[in-house]
Amino acid sequence: MTRKEKAGFGKGKSGPSGEAINPRLSEALQSRADASGLACAAAFAVAAETGVLPKTVGEAMDQLQIPIIKCQLGLFGYAPEKKIIKPADSVTASEEKGVQQALVNGRLPCATCWQLAAAFGKTRLEMASICERLAVKISPCQLGAF
């Protein structure tokens, strides 16, 4: 979703397709959110519990005006710095090759970053740090934040 589209999003009770938010999803999100928003990990837990796609959860959060905080890759939602990601100290040749082979239009999708983290035995934050070291942008977000 573009910044322009987001400007009016969240003002009504329906999503971009005009459909109403699933009441079970809405309740789950609102019950877990606090004044600062809802953590990325909690949003994924809601997706699993309600049986909807993460993107649907992100759209519902937009509609309910619940900010996504504490990105599991460290890219946004942390106070006061906003992001906590730092470049990795080093990157192995196999890690670099794995990232480079997984790029889509010059970027690494968030879901693929998670998969690579598992494949290399890294945390998601460590994998994002590898991407930071390689100057690889991670996009798109599974929740639709970027």
C-alpha cells in the first residue's frame, strides 16, 4: 500500500476491498494492542489463531489504526531509535550467496529473510543484520508495513 493510500486508510471500518473487518480478528487485535501499538510477533500470533494471512492482519491493523511495533527484523517500531538493526560484524560466503540468490527486484522479501534465518541457524534479527551489512533492503513486509 502506498503512503498516499494509507493517508485515508483506517478511517472507516472496511478495508481496501470495502469488506468489513472480521469481528473475531478485530477483537483479537484490539485485546492485544496497547497505547503504543501491537508487536509484529503478536500480530503473527493473531494471524495463526484466527487463520488469516499476515497481510490481512496488517490491513485490519491499519483499519483499526493500530501501529505495528517491534518488527522482528529490527527495522522499525522501537523507541527511541525507531530501528535497532545494526550491520553484522561479518558475513560468510554462503550467507551472502543465499541472500543474493533470493533477491526479488533487488530486495529481499521479509518472508524469505525469515526462511534464510532458519536455514542458516540465525535469529531473524541476525539475518536482517547480515542484510544490513550487505546493503540489501528488506521488502515487502509480510504485514504490509513497507
